[in-house]
Amino acid sequence: MNTLTTSSTSLWLSKVPQVTLAFWVIKILSTTVGETGADYLAVDAGLGHGVTRVMMAILLTMALCLQLRTRRHTPWAYWLTVVLVSVVGTQMTDLLTDGLGVSLYVSTCAFAVALAGIFATWFRVERSLSMHDIVTRRRELFYWSAILCTFALGTAAGDLATEAVGLGFGWGVVTFGTLILITYAAWRPGGNAVVTFWIGYILTRPFGAALGDMLTQARTDGGLGMGTMWTSALFLTVIVMLVALAQFGADSSRNARVSG
């Protein structure tokens, strides 16, 4: 689900990656790490939810400042920010649900309205929601606000489907995976690239969360019993490998332009 084509100059200046298969793979893995990593730090590592929330918020702020200071797309900085946004977005929903007792129906609707408000304001100001038009500081701030909200919304919607509605982890993976395939099928013959991209981006969050729960939860609870530590470590390893390849490609291209 690639976004609309822009000029080569805009692509070079853009602070975000091109939308390829690798992009979606890393996005889904990051989503799962957000689900399993937050649980591991808070429960298995014994940090507690309060300390974990503060620590992740500080790390996200630092990563976001670094991302905003870069002048071009830097894969490792971008994906580090995405992983931390995933963790914090998960914690936002968990805080509302587990800490404040807010219904998943309410939090899902609230995050959906908030995301719609971000998109409406973004489009009214910039006249574009295209991922590859992120070439100014203001657009980048809109972009990251939307990304954070998609993670929080996806977490709430995923928990609503798998827990409150009762789909379970396995059927949650199947349901959201099917919706992603339908979105891809709508884009493939010429559907609106921007709309399908953002729908796909939102859907990969509950898909990754359901996948993470299915892998980590005990067999008696409907999972595969891998545990949060091993699942997080495995997925983080794959993310690091894919991002390293992307970083190597970006550095090689930049060096080629300079030498040329």
C-alpha cells in the first residue's frame, strides 16, 4: 500500500521510509514488541506499570527529539521511535482500561474520534495526508501525533475484539489479518493510496497485538506459551536485522550521490 508518488526531491527530503513489504513487516513486528515489551518490563522484569510508563515516556521523548532533529530519513532513528511509540501507545490504553477502569468501548471510540480530529486538522492545514509528503517540521509533528493515536486506538480495538467481544487471540489474528488483506485488495487495483495506507496502518496494530498475545499467553489461556521475554527478544532481533539492512542501503545511496 504505497502512498502517492512525489518528486525525487521530496522523497530525498522525506523523514519517513518508502512503503514496501519490509516496511509492513517491521511495522507489525514493532507492534507486537509494543504489546509484549510493555508486559515484560512491567510484570516479568518487576518494574511495575508506573515506573515502566515513566521510563518509556522519557525514552520516547528522547527518540522523538532525535528524529525531529535529523534532516533526512534515518532508518534506525525512525524505527526506534516507532517501537517506543508502540510501547507508549499500548501503555496509554492499558492505563485507561486497567488503571482508571475506562470501558474498552469508550476508549476505542475516544481514540477514534481523536485520530479523526488529528487527520481533519492535518488535512485542513496541509491539504495532504500522504506519508511521503512529510517534508516539513509541522507535517512531521502531525504525522507522529497520528502515529501515536493509531497505536493507542489499535490497542483498544484489539483488546475490545479479543477480550470484550470474545474473539480470542487466534480468531483476533485471523480477523484483523483478513481486514488487512481486504484493504490491500482495495488498494491493488487503484484504490486511494493515502486512505488505504492509514487504514492498513491502524489495522496492523490490533493484528500485531493479537499475534503477540497468542504467542506469549499460557496455553491454558489460549496462547502458545512462548512468554514475553522470548517473543520480545525474537521480534526485536528481526527488527534490528531489517533496520540494519535499511540503514546500510540508505548510507550507500547517500554516499553514491555524494561521490557522483
